[in-house]
Amino acid sequence: MKASSPKSTAKFLIGQNSGQIIVEYILLITISVAIATLLTTLLVGRGEGRSGIIINKWGQLLQIVAEDIGD
């Protein structure tokens, strides 16, 4: 019997696991997009009555500047 070389064994294992690698990659991309969407909505969303945190703080800052009395 001929023993298999380490290179051929590595190629066999990579070929066997390539489907799992693709599934894991797609899962990570999906999770990343979901988190990015959630953060964008919470931080800079401009929905009706549900503005993001940054938008709210920016509006408060503009209001403070507008109420400032000039010298």
C-alpha cells in the first residue's frame, strides 16, 4: 500500500470542508450586516418620532446655539 503524502491529505481535507467554510462566511457576513443596520438605525435613524441618538443630540445642540444671546 502506498502512504498518502501530507500535501494530498491537506487538499482532501480542504476539499471536504469547503462547503462549511462557505456557510460560515455567509453566516458571518449576515450577522455583520444585521449589526451594522441596527447600529445605523439606533445612532442616525430619522424615522417618525424615533430619531437616532446622534440626530437627537445634534438637534439639542442646534437649539442651545439658537437660544444663545449675541453680545
